[in-house]
Amino acid sequence: MNFDLSEEQELFTSTVERFTAPIDVEARHKLRDTPAGYDTARWAELAELGLMALAASEEHGGMGGSVLDLALVGEALGKGNAPDPWLENGVLPAKLLSADGASDALERLLSGESNVAVAWTERSQRYSWTPANTKLSSGALTGEKTFVMGAVLADSLIVTALDGEKTAFFLIPVGRDGVEIRQYRLADGSIAGEVHLRNVAVSDEERLDISADALSAIIAEMRILVSAELVGLGQRLLDDTLAYVKEREQFGVPIGSFQALQHRLVECYGKIEQSRSMLYRVALETDGVQSAAAGAKAFVTESVDHIAREAVQMHGGMGVTDELSIGHAMKRVLVLARLFGDVDTNLADYAKAA
């Protein structure tokens, strides 16, 4: 079996590497210090490279990228320690809009003209997509969402709400009367928001037709792509730590010469290779994708979390600061570890499907 990347896959990977290369620690600080924690011009550039179009089929105006194509992009973004919300504000809403066939909104998203945030998380609901407190009544939405990633960047929101006993999806503009956003920073420096919906009027045209099967498939794919970015981050953490232990001296010799550290680094190397193998296997899966994606997310999260902790420990106290790239990488790992379910949630989903 040939495991080499195709010419197109190599092209996209190298494109992402060039795109992320200029973003060093200083550039990240400048980007995160802006009011929205990100630059809309960079978002347009991301779209111009076709990295959003990969998430939609050719039928819907995209490039029809496979799960593996998207995983390779996600891994490259992670390895570059990129601050771009490609996953949460690009691929996820693109998949939801594609499932509905919302061509106009999808076209604007893929072109970088708009930015869409998905408001589905509620308090005391853990990682369930089924809303409990946000409801549709008499043509209006009432409720509250939390952990809306990129809420201050977005011009539109995809909101989940209960319509009777069914989960409904609505695409509404951020400026609609009754929509209030309170922003706050996440561990990785990005800005999320709490969205309050106070009798927000919605029309039938703003309702998205997304079936339960389509939603399950999207969640599985997103878990794979979260795993992909985690693998890239784990590789970056390992690479930076290897470089550091070769330079940092103690007792007159590089600390990388200490056998105890060498053994721990070999263990990290084994974990990242296993994680990458797991990622590629599940990205190529055709049967039982939901269970495989849940299992992969749990495995990769635990492995990369271990690598992040080892990287910080070997760097010492400065490893947790924003002065080093590993500090930024570790904090992104903390966010991704809980996106679309933490380890326990994914293991429970895996067990149910097994």
C-alpha cells in the first residue's frame, strides 16, 4: 500500500506551512491583543488559499476535499502553532451550511467574505448538541449559549434551539435585535462569547434543514480534525523541546545528554507516532466512523496532553508563559482537548458504538 501523499496534498501542506511560518511569538501577541483577537485580513487570506473551500463539495462551490485532505491541513496548522480559527469558524459552519444546502451563506463563508460562529453549547449540558434552555416559541428564539468560539469575529451565528422536542438550527445575523454577546478570552488567547437571545425573531428562510444523521457525521469529522490539529501541536511541542534540551546546559553538559530525559523524550516520540497513525487510520475509515472518531479523539488527546506536560516540565517554569511557543501550543491543546467532548465523553461514545 502506498502511504505517500498525493501531489495536491503535498501542495496544500506546503501552502499551510508557508502561511503559518511568519507567525512567531511576537506576531501572536500582536494578533491576540487586537479587539477581536484575530485579523479579518488574515481570514480572507486563509480563504484565498482555498483552505476553507476544501470543506465543501464541488456541488456547493467548494473543492471537495476528503477527510484526509482536511486532516493534513489541520495537522499543518497545528505544527505551525497557528492562531487561525479555521476549524471552529471555517470548517464547522461550512459543514453545517453544506448539509442544509445554504448556498449563498456558504459561498460568502468559503470566499472569506463572512465569518460564522456556531452557538450550540449550554451550561450544564456538557457536550450535548441537544439544547435544553434555548427554545423557539412563536417565531422567536430565547435562551443563552456559552463557549461560542469566535463570536466577536462572526457576522452570523448558527444557533441550536428546541422546537417542540426537535433540535432546530437557525442562521441569524449577529446584529439582529435581541442578540447580545459578552466576550471573554479562552486559555489559548482567542476570544469566545456568551450569547444571550432575548426574543430574537427568526423566519422560516433562516432555518437550516440538518438531519440527525448529517449532524452525527459532522461531529465525527470534526473530532477527526481536532485530533489532526492536536497531532500537529504535539509534533511542534516535541520538536521545540528536542531543540531546547540540546542547548540548555546543566553541570557543564546539555541536559539532552541525561539518560532519564532521553527515555522520556523517546516515550513522547512513540506517542506522537502512534497518534499520527491513529489519525490517518480513522481519516481513511469508511465504516463505523462515529465510533472510530470518538476513540481517536480520546487517544490523541491523552497522548498530546502527555507530550505538552513533558515539554513544559523540561523547559521549566518559563514553559507555561506566553514568551515561548510551547506555552501557546500547550494552551491550544487545553482548548482542543475539550472541544467536541473531553476524553471521558469520547470514550463513553466509543463504548456505546462498540
